[in-house]
Amino acid sequence: MSAGRDQDDEARLADASAWIVRLQDPQASDAEAFDAWLSASEANGLAYDRALAVWDEFGAAGPEVLAGLAAAADRIRERGFGWRRGLIAAGGLAAAAAVALAVLPQVAAPPTEQVFATAHGERRTVKLADGSTIDMNAGSRLTVALGRGERRVAMSDGEAVFDVAADARRPFLIAAGDRTVRVVGTQFDVRRRGDELSVTVARGVVEVRPAEGASGAAFRLHPGQRLDHLQGAPDGRVSAAEPQEVFGWRAGRLVYRDQPLSQVVEDLNLQFDRPIRLEDRVLGQTRISGVLVLDNEAAIIRRLALMVPITAVPTDSGVLLKRDGASKR
């Protein structure tokens, strides 16, 4: 192999090592640039695999090995070489040392957590450093931590569509109450409101299992399936679902198929500041099917009255929904 080829290989390894570090930063937005670099040359992909292998090796090594690699990288830096020139001059061991030095802080420290939240009527798209995308519905709160061995999300409340970038080395885990949702690369919706959890899959396979300390069965959901679970219950109910209907809120549409009016009101109260209340629980159990376009609250209530026999009564605190004619008694 020629000296020029050696230099090219080491330079690519240096670039690959730098990409490993950059993609661990939760605040980074380099996914598209990384894809472009990876696609530019087959050799880039080979270099990235080699750098990952080094990372895996020193990740399993003891502290003495890590310290030795870091010391080797320090010697390169003391010689005054730049990142790339130092790697070329010192060869593969230096490349391993540079990778180790760059990611040692990632190994030693826990991943940085980021909190994302949406207010009433707000929808938000979050792009993660690993290439995953999260579309958040109104009234949602997520805590995200992208670690070296896994990617974790804690959903305290809300709804979101996750489009997870495939990474077999780092599973994507979502903690929602007493259940954990686990995927590698897929698209699905998770809704957690109070004690109720639902997971709807559009692409890939999603595993929902009891969280640590909780009891119950594990489920593997495939495209077109939905799991509904009540916190504290030992199991859940799997049914057929149309993912694009479930995802409709991203386009400003709420789609219902034989759902209780109480859920509709709950959803609308996340979109508007003026609260809607129901006359009683019995009215809340009224079933509804149809599509509601999220434009303005008054128009939505008028459309709702065409689907179910209700009358909307303005109050000082918002809007009260009564059975049709009840307000005239």
C-alpha cells in the first residue's frame, strides 16, 4: 500500500473519529452533513466502522488501558501536530488514542439531558443529534438523553410521533408510566394522558414491556397495531389502527372512530385556552366518530354539535357542553 493511500486512510479515520464525537452531542444538528459525508465514499463508511470498533474496544477496556490511550494522544498533541496530521504521523495506535481522548468524557460522564415541552395549542418538531425526529403535540413534556449505549426518553405527559433513526448499537427507549417502549428504528405514536397510555405503530416493530418493578406481559407491535394500557393494570389491549389517522393532529386534524366525547374534550382543552367542560360523566361516555379540523374553538364546537346532540353554553370560566335542549329545561 502506498504512503499516499495510508495517509488517505488515516485522514478518513480522523474524520470518522470526529463524527463519532459530534453525533453524541444532543444539541448537534449534523445528521444531514454526516449522511452526506458517509455517502461520499465507500471508504468513509469503512473508516467509520473501524472507528466504531476502536470505540467499542476501549469502552470495554479497564481504566489503565484508557489512561494509556489518552496519554498517547497527549503526546501527539504535545508535538504540535494538528488533529489530522498527528494521526497520519503516528499511525493506527494514535488514531485509537485520539478516538479514546475525544470520547473519554462521554464514557466517564452520563449523557446530557434535554427537556422539551409544548404549551396549549403548540406543536413542535425536535430533531435529535442521532437523526431521529420527534413531533410533539400540545401539552407535552419529554426528557431526552442520548447515551453511548442507548437513547432514552422520559414522557411525563403528552403525545408525540417518533421517527427513530436505526442504530442497532443504541436502542431507543421511552419511559411512560409503568411501561417502557423499546425500538431500534421505526415510526410510531405514543400518547400518555394521566394513567392512560396508547402506542400506535406505522413502521417497524415496537416492543412495549413493563418498566422495572412493574408486572404484566410484554407486547410486540407491528405496523397498523395499537396498544392501549391503563397504568397499574397487568396487561393491555391490542387492536387494529390506521396510523395516519392517529398522526392526523400533526396536520391540524383530530380523527375519532367510536371514541368517548370525554376524550374529544380532553384533546380540545390542550389546543385552546378557554376550557370546555361536560355536564356530567354520562354525557362524556357518548361515542363519537368523525374528523375535527383545528381552526378555532367556536367553529369546532359547532361542528361537534353536528356529530352529537349537545348544546354549548358560554360561562365565565369557559364553555359548558350539555345534552341538546337540557339548558332550556
